[in-house]
Amino acid sequence: MTINLLLNSEGKKMGKTASGAVWLDPAKTSPYDFYQYWRNVEDADVLKCIRMLTFLPLEEIDKMSSWEGAQLNTAKEILAFELTKLVHGEEEATRAQSAAKALFGAGADDSNMPTVEIAAADCADGTIDLLSILVKAELVPSRSEARRAVEQGGVTVGDVKVTDVKAVYPIADFAEGVIVRRGKKAFKKVIVK
């Protein structure tokens, strides 16, 4: 049994050798990241992916071919949900969708948001520095990447953009959890216990 390679609208192969790998294993790509990967495909690729990768009726997909603008975003959400449900189950798909809506849109709660807990014992003097938060939350692979992200204005703690690489926070501020973002789409709810 064979299947065509999945190509994007530019004719380039989608996959790990073409950067931007997405894995079926939740240990390598969390269900939320899996959902976000498909939610963020290019507009020109949405319908092709829905046709090739979901079990939606072709009549329903054909109706989507005339969609534009905000309707294409709906098609992307359908694609992301259907694929996440297929790979990780309906419960995980619903959680990922809810987390995305809590962060990017219309008001679901943040209980399903990707969360990381940092041990208070790992923090010196009851405080934690911004670069450590970014690394421990796995929003960046290293402190130097964290420094670059902050210097480029791409880090937000709570609702505040942070530009000071030496920023330090009391761990009590993170007891209930604070959303930390790197860029527009990478984020975690950080809790220090």
C-alpha cells in the first residue's frame, strides 16, 4: 500500500527532513502542539490536507472549497481537531482545542493549557529569573536562545512584554500559574511549587 508524499502548496515535502517535524508520539509532539501544527497550515494547503488526512465526507469538503478569510480559519480548526482526534483521541483533541481558544480567542478556561511545574527548591532566594523560566518551560532550548528572544521583544509574562534579560520574579507570583509566551504561538502556563 502506498500514498503520495504530502507536499505543501509550494511543492515542498512536509516532514522532518524539511523542518517543522510533527510526530505521532505524544512524547515528541504533545497533542496540543500537534493540534497547533495543523491549525497553522498554509491557507492553500488546508483543503488538500482535509481531503487526504481526514474521514470527513467529500461532499462536506467540497462545500469548503468556496470558503475564504475567517471561514478558512474554521477549516483549519476542523482539520486540526479531526487529525488530533484521529491520532490522540477525542478527549485530547477537545483539550487542545480548548487550550488554543483560551489563549488565542473566545474564552474557554485555561485548565487545558500546556502547563509546566517548576520546583520551588530549584529557585534561589524565593525568586526565579526570566531566562530560567523560559528554559525550564521548554520554550527555548538554552539560556542564550532565551536571551535572544527577550532582546528581540518576543517574550511576554502574564500580559506584560518583557525586554529586560535580567528580569527576576518572586516565586509566589507563579503559585497559581502565569502564562509565559515566546513569540505568538509558543506558550506555557508556568507554576512554581
